[in-house]
Amino acid sequence: MSFQNTGGVGVTVPNANMAASLDDDDFEFDNQDYYSLLNVRKEATLEELKASYRRLCMLYHPDKHRDPELKSQAEQLFNQVHQAYEVLSDAHSRAIYDIFGKKGLEVEGWEVVERKRTPAEIREEYERLQREREERRLQQRTNPKGTISVGVDATDLFDHYDEDFEEMPGGGFPHIEINKMHISQSIEAPLTNSDTAVLSGSLSTHNGNGGGNINMTVRRVTSAKGWGEVELGAGDILGPLIGLKVFRNLTSRCFLTAQCGLQFSPRGLRPSCSLMTARHLDQNTMGYLQWRWGPNSAMTTSLVRDTKSSHFTLALQLGVPHSYLMMSYQYKFQDEDQTKVKGSVKTGWFGTVVEYGAERKISRHSVLSATVSIGVPQGVTLKIKLARASQTYLFPVHLTDQLLPSAVFYATVGPLLVYMAIHRLVVIPYTQAQKEQDLELHRKSSATDIAKKKHEAESAVLLMQESVKRIKEAEESKMGLIILNAWYGKFVSDTSQKQEKAKVIDVTVPLQCLVKDSKLILTEASKAGLPGFYDPCVGEEKSLKLLYQFRGVMHQVISADTESLRIPKQSHRIESES
């Protein structure tokens, strides 16, 4: 990467070594938080940085300690505070630190970047490096996608109870069979930065008759506003296919997609064409209008509204041979498992279908859903879907050709009971064991660093003793803020005191040292980076519990790890004054 000059000013960009360093897959941000070390906001002004820096310098200055061991520990902590202040007080270094962390400051190349470059310009440089990194990864990415669908005919389960059912001789067990199957797979092969080839194929069988096809698509991104693709395909039933598709952003709120194809079937040429336009009606609503000409000509219009808590679709199609009206609604629960419940109704010339179901995330990369479809004349079908990363597995189970209440009941209750049993007996124990295993590995990998942080925290507490003594005497003389007891870590309820002590550390001295003018202010950052603190339980949720006295009245506060804290609260001041 060469140096570039703009406008006669010596502005340079990071060199190739720097780009390679930032592009390294092993690049990780340092876990030391300079903002937390100085106990300032990420938006802190230079005056706030100076005030915190002076306060900590007075605390850790090596000349204040005569004991050789304490003097050595003070030098180490003093250097850390000085380094944090140097980085955050310089706008250029601070912008790099905010983007890359401490590791980014060690990369060669930034020192020759013009000092007048703004944080926004540095961020643009980072984004440019990221784009180059993605370009280099194109050759390694195939983005495989696949779908496996297995259709099960289980009508024999409920036809036994039909009055017109004639029992087959030779067995009392219902006959359940797989009557159809479909498998499809696709991979992408980036050719250049703007060209991508997609190879896809599928095989399907239904009641003993099968077929398959293979397709090759080449897509070119022509600009930021559009792309085009050419498709070539062949199959054992429909024959060769040639297609062309174009996408274009007409405005910032509207886009257009046009597609045409030519199928060489045994019955002759079968041309087809479709045109779709879409427009953003508001921030969460899209309107679609599609015209399709060919073997299944139709005109379709739809309205889709997607918000954080719901998804609504209304569609109308007029065509030959199918015309229908469809409405669906999905509610999204704001929980960790991303649970969704959905329902839809669709009616047209072919009949009416009502569907309802639920979807839930069962692991980090897996989503499970179950849908009950009740239709006339289709009957009752249970559809089970498992999405695992880019692979999808579908299991439509056809229960009955008629509307039997028993089939609807078992299709609804059965999957729910099975899911609850598997979730409680298998999924929850597995995920808990996986979390504990990951946590243990994380603890082992960071054991050396944690031991170092613990030693630094203990050294800092020793260095704080004299300052804390003076602060307490000053606060007691004016009945100000006295920290009686403070603990930081994971508090385990309903367990022995021994177990609880293993998860928390005493931070009474460090917090009292942060008291100034009868106030204690902690910013929105992990408290493990504060002077005198360290992480006693890596990877687990932590909180801060403290007991303090203000104006002769005792108070207790529990605060989450990254939650800002201000003591005393305004209500405490009012109570004391009254």
C-alpha cells in the first residue's frame, strides 16, 4: 500500500504491514479499558480527563512511597494511568483506540498519519481496510445453502376412526410412509469483486416418480444501485432453461426487479416474464406489485409491515388458474430465545387454508418451528421445520384428508408436549453443560492475565491506604459519604458463605478512594477496570453491592456491572436535609 498525498499536505495511509496486522484473524482487543481505569465517560472532555489523571497521579506517584516494594508497584500503576491519559487526551490516538482498542495503537503505520485527521476520517480508513479484508476473503467463501424436505403420509393414524374406513387384513398398526422427498443445494463462487457464480441443483421424488435439475447463475454488480444475472439450467422433465434477471434501485425508497426466461420443453418453447416493483411506504412498511406472464400468469399486490414486535402481510393475487386473498400475522416476543407465534388465513379458488404455529431459537445456530395447516379440501397437516445455520430441514406430516377435530388436537398439543419434554430433559442440560465448558476454557486461557490483574489490584489497595485514611477523616468531620462495606462479583443466593466469598472481592478501600466532595460517581463501564478492582469470576454476570453512610444514615445499593452509579442519590440528600 503506497503513501498518498492530498492537497499538498503530508497525509498518509497505513502501510501494508499495518493492513496485514489489522487483517490478522487472531487480532483481538486488549481487555484493559482506559476509560474504566480513569473512571470517566467515553464522552469525557479534556478537563474531566485531566481531573481524573491528577487525582490518580497523586495516589500512585512513586515518590510518595519509601518502601521499595510499594515504590515498584506504584511505578507500574503510575505508568498505566499515564499511558491511559496520553492516549485519551490526544484526539488522534483516542479515535484509533475507540475503533481498534489498545492493540490498534501498537500497529505500525498510525504514527505517520496526519495528526489533523478527524476521528471520522480515521474511521473511514478503518472501514476501507475492512473492505479490503472482505475482498481477500471472497475466494474462501462459498456460502453453501441447502434444503431437505421429507413428506410423511400419516393419514392411516386417523382414518382408522373413520366410519368408511376398511381395515386391511394382517395387522393392527397404522401404516405410515414417506411419500415424497426433495433435496436442494447451492454454493457461491466469487469470480471477481463484482462477479459471483452460483451453482445449484435439486432432486425430488413423489409417490415413486422423481426428477431433478441443475442451474448455473452468474451475477454481476454493476453499481451501488443495481445488479444483473444470467441463468442457465437443465432438467430431466422440463428441459433446458435460459433466464435473465435485473435489479435496480429507482430511488432511495423504490426498487424494480425484471425477469424473463425461455424453457425448451418437450411441448415446445415456453417463454415467461415477470416484473416486480416495491416501495417503502414508511419506515416499517413495504408495498409490492408483481406481474407475471407465462404458464401461471397472475397479478399480485401485497403489503408487508415489519416492526420489532410484529410482522404483518396482506396479499391479493388475481390469475389463471390461481386467485387468492391471504393475510398473516406474526408476534415476536422480546426474549432471549426469540420466540414467535404466527397465524394466517388464505382463501381462493382452490379452497381455504388456516395456519397457526410457533417458532423458537433452540441453540446458537438453530431455530425450530411447528405449524398446523387446516384446509378445505387439503385436510390437516403438521409442518415441522429446523433451520441450522444455512441448512433447512422440513418435515410436512399429512395427518388426514378431512377436518377431524382429533387430528387438529393432536397436531397442536403433541408437538408442544414433545418440545417441552426434550427442552427440559435434553436441551437445557446440554446448553448448561456447554456454557460451563466454554466458561472453564475461558477461565483457563485467561488465568495468567487474571492473576496479574489480581496482583495489580492488591498493590493498588495497599497504595490507597493513606489516601483513604485522609478521605475518611475528612468525610467523617462533615458527616459526608463513608463506604462501610463493598463487594464486587457474583452473589450466589441460598448457598454457603464460603461459596459466596469465592465469587466476590472486597472493594471497600477502592470505592472510598474514589469519593470526592461526599460523592461517588461510577461511569457506564465494567467496574473490573477500576483501580483496585479485578474480575473475580470471568465470563459470569457480576454486580456491585455496597453499604454506605451519608449524613449519619445507612443505605445499601446493588448495581449491575456496567451500570452507572451516583452516590448519594438525590432522594438521600432530600431526606438528610429534611
